[in-house]
Amino acid sequence: MRALLAAALSAATLSCGGSAAAPSPLAAQAVAAPFVSAHFTFFYTTLDTANIGAVAQAVEGEYARILNDLGAGPLPTVQVHFYPDHQALEAAVAPLVGTVPSWASGLATAVDQIHLMSPNHPAYAPLDRMLSNLVHEFAHCASIRVNARIPNNPRWLWESVAIYESGQFVDPRTLAYMAGGRPPAFATLNGLDNTLVYDVGFTIAAFVVSKGGQAALDDLVRNNGDVGATFGVPLQAFEREWYDFVRARYGV
């Protein structure tokens, strides 16, 4: 089953990992035979030959937890496609999503499709960073399984869930706008060209869990971020409560 993607860049499954500019191509090629693990099939490159087993193990280790966290049912085998350069990634997904920003290292295009820069590309070092991005994209797949309408709908929740489930925490004390009492409005985070969600998404999801338990994250995904239906409060009040939570928990 493929996610319903909005025209231009509904590839809002874009991951936060990546460099400021697309890396130049390396002398790498696709490996003919895929690597198959329990729940994933990896179409990888010669950059990944030495550690593809460890890469698969890293995401397999998070598989059951993420499905349980989000209340997702069984997924079909997830196909993971690695690319040696950003140009190859763009060419592969352009028919589905259009242009991919140079800062994006990957995206999930369906419940069973992940496209990602090679985790061993030197421009994206260290490896742990890209393994985290792989888990991030898998969390998107699980979210699609819960609600096929959730991709970027709303984006603040879509990305927050994946950021939280992949442990991509950014200390809000290091963010001048958060420390200065200027938290971004969720409407701002919904912009496809706005990257602030990658800074604050973890704390948004952590707030949801603190407010209603892990099941609340699942409920909010099913409700497409309707906090009124989920928690009985308007969005503006929810945003204020989130910032109060951040200040209390992290000492902002």
C-alpha cells in the first residue's frame, strides 16, 4: 500500500539527516544481490558491503518496539534502498515526490519503501547518525501503517513521532529561540521548507507521551494531530502546555 502523497513535495517523509549541500558522487555501485533480514530487504551499494549485516541488525533491533509504541499492525517486508550520491537518490524518487532538498538524506515513500543515502557515505558520518535516520524513516513507515493519511498531515506530528522514536533529541537549552521564550508555532513547523521541527520534534512527542502515555501518540497519529479530539484542548492551549513542559523538564 502506498501513502497518498500530495503533489509537489509530499515527500515530507524527508529525514533530518544530511549535509548542507548534496555530496558529490563516489566511485560506488549497487550490489547485485539484496541483503535480506527478518523484516527488511536491503538494496545496498559497495560502500555498505562490509557492514550491511550490522546496519540491518540496528533497525531490526528497533522494529518490535516501534510497532508496539505506535500500535501498528504487521507491516509487509520493508524495502530499503541505499544510494551512493544525492543525484541517484533524487532520480529514484522524483517520479513519486518531485524535488528532494539537498539537506535531506532520505525519505519513506510508502509503508514498505525507504530511500536513504548510503549510511557509509563519508559526507554523512558518523555511521550512528545514519542508522538513526534509518530508524527515523522506519518510524514513518509504521505511522503510515497506523494512518495512511498521516504523511505531513500535519507535518509537526509526522516528523515529531519519527524524531522521538529514533531518539533524535536536541537539548532545547541549546536553541536560542527556545531559551529566549520564542517557541515556534506548530503552523510554522508545518512548512515543508522549515527545518525547526527537527530541533523541537522530540520534545513535542515527549510532551504528548507525558500527557497521555504512549498510547496518546498512537491516538494523535490516528486523529491526524487533532489535539481537540485527542486531549480536549484547542491547539493554541496545547502549544502553550508544550512549552511549559519543556521549561519544566529541561530547565529552559
